[in-house]
Amino acid sequence: MKPLPSTDDRPVIIVLAAGRGERFRAAGGRTSKLQAPLAGLTVLDHVLKAVAGSGLPSHVVRPEHLAHMTRPGMGDSIAAGVTATAGARGWLILPGDLPLIRADTLQRVAQQLMSLPPGQHTVQPHFQSQRGHPVGFAAPCEAALRALQGDEGARRVLRQWPPMLLDVVDEGTVWDVDTPERLAQAELRMNGERGI
């Protein structure tokens, strides 16, 4: 995959949308979780709407980007996204199954990432004692992120560079829709926010 030219000094949001969603289907889901309908859009469309609202540059890792691999995992998706945006100032790694994520939270994580103290290279949102997404990685993490493989995700990179925790009031940072039940609960939360 040829790297995209980097003309922006802001971090790039890498949306992970290449997963198999096996847990969602095993729990009774009829479609892939990212294509599941939610309040008039798909789960992934809600995430992409928040990404667009943040104004930050972004790159979506889709199944076709990993089609050459037998059973790609989250680590492979992260590596593909960072490789495609090589040379960026940093990356916000955002799973595509967090439909309640807010655009202003993405902006806050990006701002915190760009103003980390010397020696600190990662930041992670923290909501009510839970660590969430997106996790921000500064440029010095690039080689380690590009080397990721399998299902582990970026845990190894976070062990090397423990994150600064950023307290947020956005439950969307921790609210994934891994099961149809979680999807239904997400719809109730969205309707509640709209005053329905």
C-alpha cells in the first residue's frame, strides 16, 4: 500500500473497519456489526460522521486492504493504517464499532497528543475508571505500530510507552457494539440524547 502524502500537522484518525465481527454474529447478529442499522445509519456511518465532524484527517482500514492476509487481526489493521499514512504527526486508533463517540472527544484526544510532555508518546481517554478509544500515538511510535500483527492490537506498544490518561465525559469512548444487545442499548442511548 503506497503511503499517502502528509501535508497536515495534525494526527490522523485511523478507523479500524476490517474486522470479522465474529462475536456479533455468534450472538445472533444478521449482518456484520459495522453494517448493522442504528438510528437511521450503519454503526460505521455513525463513527465516520463523528470523524468528519472532528475536522481531523482520517484513513479507514477496510477488508480489501487486508485481503492478501489469511486471518488478519487488529494488529494487522493498525499496521496497515499507519503504513498508509506514514510520516503523519501521530495517529488516533479508533475501532469502527464505537458509534457513540463524539467529534469533540476526538479533537480533545488529538490536542492532548500534540501537547504531550517530552518523553510521553501516547494518550488514552478515561471514562468512569475505564480506558477507552481512540488511543493516540505520537510519531516516535510509528515503527512499533507498523510492526504489529495478529489480534493483540497495540497493547505491546502501550507497554513500551504507557499512556497519559485523559479524563473524558464521553461514554462513546468505551461503548462498543460487540453484540446485538449492545447495539440495541446504543440505540436507546442515542434516542435519549435526542430527547425522544
